[in-house]
Amino acid sequence: MLRRFRRQIVSRSQSPEPAAALADGDAGHRLRAPSALHAFNRYEIKYLIDSDQADDLRAEMERRLDRDRHCPEEGYSIWSVYYDTRRLRFYWEKIEGLKFRRKLRVRHYGDRFSIDERTPVFVEIKQRINRVTQKRRVSLPYADALGLCDDRRMVEHEPSQRAFLEEVLDLVSRLDLRATAMTGYTRHAYMGRDADVGLRVTFDRRIRGRDRDFHLGADAENRLIVPPRKAIMEVKANERVPYWLTDLTAARNLQVVRVSKYCQGVEAYGLAPRSIFHIPDHDHALGRDRSMDHPEA
């Protein structure tokens, strides 16, 4: 039955939308059209690496790339609340590898324990178009982001933001989206210079999440959803990955993985069966990680 359900999702996503579908959530597929507002178009490659490899590779990046100006020595935190349908449509689009897929999220950079209704956050639509990843976003006060995505109402905005906000509002309303999973991790980020302009390399560690209490500032327990001795290295490039980096990954026998932190969280909490892309946790029991969320910990 589960397999039949997934086939139904794929069939609906790949076929033209009938007129009747425009009355329900499936009409959200027409929202795939790109927008120029705060758009980032990149190719993305991910590697699952050991923590000691991450330290070694970061030292190599420090030699060749510039550290992101927003990234301190200890890295910075990223917290995201992902929205999906009751039947996890966006999750299944990723698992099935559809050429056109997307995710809606509210994202906060930095210490989430200091967040209040005025704190700036990003409302983002991240979508995949063939091999290209596109991210479009606007910055809003947290209260407005919740009003848009949870309360499904238009909020105050700049004229340039209107089209994107209408798209998000249409998406959450037609597909009946709701907060589904939250992820958080510590990131170190590096930017290309000179001939490598447009290159971005990131290292994400302490990847954790939860399936409830979705307010970004909630003092709630999280669970490690990726083994603590693992990190995710991500390479993002506008056109091509430089030869020195492809040679580096080949020399260290790094394996490309198809992993989504959102999907990993969904599966870790049993919201969906574990897929073939799930990062196994057999090398270390995954436990709760409440204290590690606090800056002083």
C-alpha cells in the first residue's frame, strides 16, 4: 500500500494538472516557476565524512578559500522549521528523486534562545530543477513569518517582496502545509576567491532535530539525527567545481551521498519508513541533545 501511495504521488507530480485539481492542494505544482527575488542558483554536491576528516578538510579550505565573514572560529548555528503536507508530499518528492521538487522552510541563523517576535528570519523556498538547486527567500520578523506560514495571512511587506509572499501564501493554503520537522546544526562556511568566485564549501556538525514544539525559541529537547562522529560536507558551485577540489575529494576517497537533513529528521522520528538514503546510526546510539543547544554548553 505504501508503494502504491508513492506511485500515486509521482504520477500526480509528473502529469499535467487537471482542472479539478486546481481546487485542492495539487495546484501547488504550478508554483514551481522561478522568481528573481533573492534567488541563488547552484549545483550542490554532498559528502558524508568523519569528524576527524572534517577537521583536516577545514584546514585545507582555510588555505585555499576565505572563511565566510559571518562565520566565527567556532562556527554558527542554523535552525530550520520545514513545512509539508499531512502525507509528506515534499518528503516523498525528494525520496523519489523527482526532477522538479521543492521545500518550504523558516530559517534562523544564530542563537535561537534569544529569538523573539522581532527577530529577523528567512522564509525560503528551496527547489530543485533538474540538476540545479534554486533558493529564493525573503527576510521577515519572526512574528510575520509565523503569520504567513502558520496563520496563512498576508503580512506587511516591501513592494519587491509581494510576488514571493503571495506564492508562499498560495502554497501553504492550497497544499494545507503545516510545520512538520525542525533541524539544527553547527556550520563552518568557506567562500571561493579569485578564480573560485562562486564556490562555497560548508561543514555541518551536531545535526539534530525534533518533530514537535516548532517555535524556534522553544526550550525543547532535540535529538541527534546524524551520528555525532559524522559531518556533512557540502560543495556549492555556480558553474563548475574547481579541479583542485575534485582532486582533493578523489584522493581522500570521499563518497557523494544523496542526503537531506529534513528527510533524515522525518525518518529518525518515525514519520516515514527509513529510506535507502538514511544515514545509519549503528556506530553510535543517537540520544537527546538539549544541553548542546545552549551557547555556553
